[in-house]
Amino acid sequence: MSDDTIRLVTIGRIIRRRRRLLTLLAVVGALVGYGVSMLFPPRYTTSASVLLPGAWEERELLTQAEIATSSAVVDRAAATLGWTGVGGSELRDRVSAKAADGNIIEISGTADTPQRAQQLSDQVARELVAFAARIAGDSANPEAAARPEALRQLVAQTSRRITELADSAGPGQSVESVQTRAELTKLRTALQEAVNKLDQADPAADKANMVVMGPAARPDGEAPPTRMQLIVAGALLFFLLAVIGHLTAARMSRRLRTEPEIAAALGSALLGTVDVPGERRAHRTEGGGPRLRIRRLLGVDVRWDIPAPQTSGDEASRQIRYRRVCARLRERLPASRRLLVVVPDGDETARRAAGQLVAEAGSDPSPSSSSRGCPMLRVVGVSVSRPMVPDRDDESGALVVLSAGSWTAGELAGIAEACADAEHEIVGIVLAGVVRVRPARSADRPRDAVTAALAVGDDAAGGSG
């Protein structure tokens, strides 16, 4: 299986086993997104286009786009609009312009209502045209603007004088008069071409012809991010953060999962693994304080970072594993009569396995024979935060029963030290794993036996304390 497949399976397991928690966090994220949308009022954006006739270079178009968002244009638009509490500096943040294909400047305006957005875009476009006309007109330098006009008048007077001279040269009977009339005609034509070139070269001719290509369209929807987008983004963000948090916690987890690691942490040998049928959710909702009830309600009382339980055989096949553990105990302690079974507090799987192991040891076929009888087992729970094991009485050692992937090396080392302080030698380790049982099950005697064994073990532990 590739790494990518493993990651997908892991994410799927998180979603499956933490769906209640993830759903709650997604709802919280949606509420946060809704709250953020309430802080920011809705915005509407529309655009107006200004056509620049003639030949324009790209850098000139970019310059015109910069002029459209300058204070010289936007401040005049703000003064014309006269919106209360809205000045030119604030409008400059709401106006943008860009050069489009075809010598077109697109001016976009953003406001809190569709009508204001339309008015802002149209007014800035009109102010840009007016500003260009002022720059190209004679308002900036009247004398410089008057010089081309005086030159045109002089050319017109010269053209009329040439016409008069051509008429006075006679009807063209002589060669000299024909040549004179031809030269005067060429001169008049050259002057007219010079005037036409002067008009074409005049920058005011193009700038004054900038036009607004119709009013801006009134927007029919909010500009992003909309309220719905913020709500969806908040829900998705919280969902992803929850998934990433689960993956990070699993990555940084130091819980021991393999048999060699657990055996090394406890300093003893593994005697075997036993199967514990998985309980239904209805059996786990009984008892517990408010905190535990909340955990059960959110579904966080079930480990997600362990694989799904495998389907086991029938009750007889599961009992064989317990009998094999008892047989290994007889081989290790042939003359032993009592043994302490240490179970970490909170490990319900191990506790149920220990109860079944006690029941199996009590049903040994030869309990009176020192060579064949299985030692009598007494179950005690040990807190992993402050491990304390009862002092040695007549026990020959301790048997540690736990589930894999639940405890760290430090926690297991603390249990081993507590056993050593109580002068109990750890004679072996039994790992318990949850399995799925098949629908067809045999009689309920094993379950009743487990319950009775747990009760007997608890009474014995209480009496020894």
C-alpha cells in the first residue's frame, strides 16, 4: 500500500470516527464566518469604460490608468458626489483602473450599495475625461495654446493671398504666367498639408476626444467575499484545522504499539495476545460524570488512531488464546499458587481481558495439582499517573495485562517501577485487542463469567488494601 493510500485511509478513519466532533467544529466555524461577515458590510462593484481614440502606446495607457485613480481625479469625484462622511482618501481605496484591449480604460468602483457603486464608477470616468481635456486645453498655458491658432490664421491669410496672386497672373497665355500659377498652386497645397499635419500632431485633438462608453451597469450581486463565502470558508477552515490537529497529534504520539517496544518498556516477555469482543455503544453510555458524557456525545471516547477491529472466530477460538496464556504461566511458574494481575486504570479492554483470564484460570482442569494447575489470579487496577501496586503478600509475581497503542514508554516504566517497589517480579505481559464478533454467538456464560471474575477481583483487591 502506497503512502498516499495510507494517508487517505487515515483521513477517512478520522472523518468516520470523529464525525460528531468535526460536524460541531464545522458549525462553530460557520458561526465565526457569519460573525466576520457582520463586521464587514456588503460591497458592490461595477465598472465604467473610457475610450481613448487614436494611437496610444502601452505605457501611455498605463499612465492614464494611474491618473484615473489619482487624487486629482478622485477628489473631484468625491466633491461632486458629496457623500456624507466619505472623502477623497477613502474613495481612492474603493476605485481601481486598468488598461484593457482596444485603448480602453476600465474604471471600477466599490460601494456599500449598488446605486452608489454605479454613481462612483460613472463620476470617476467623467472626471477623467474632464481632467484630460483640461490638460490638453488652453487652461494651463493660454499663450502656448494661442500660438498654433495664430499660425493657422496666418496660413489661411497666406492661402488667400496666393489665390489673389494666381488670379492676377493672367489667364495663362504666356509660359511665364503658367509657371507662376503652377508654383503658387503647389505652394498653397503645401501650406494646406502643413496645417493638416499640425492638427494631427496637436495632442489636444486626441485627448479632448476621450469619451465614456455609456453608464456603468448596476451590480446585481455582492462583491467577494460574500457572506455565504465567509460562512463556507469558516466551516471549511475549522474542519481542516481539526483534521490537521488529529494528524499532528497522531504524528507526535509516543504511545507504544508494537510488542517488542511494550516488552522492552516493562522489562519482561510477552506471553501472548488475547481477543476481547467489542462492546456496543449502548453499553458505554452508562455512568460517568458530565465530562465523560460530553466525550461520549461527541464520540471522542473512541480511539480513532487504531485500525478497525478485525472479525474474530467463535467463542471457543477466543478461549483457546486464554488457555494458551494460562499454559505458559504454568510453564513459567509450575509451583506458584497466586499471581497478581496488574491492569492500567482506564484500559477497559485490558480489564475485560483480565477478567476473562481470571475466569479461565479458575476453570483450570487441575487446580489442586502443583504441576498442572494455573496460578490463582487477582486483578488490581493501577493508575498510570501515580502507579501504586499492593505490597507482596503470598503472590509469586505480577502479570501485566494491557492493550497496545494506549500507553507511552514512560507510563509503562512507571508501572514496572511500582511492581519492583512492591517486590513483585513481572513474570509476563498479555496484550488485549478488540475484535468484532460474528452475529451468531453462543451462550452468555463467558460474559457472565467475566463479570463475576471482575467482581471477585475487585473484592479481593479491596480486602488486601
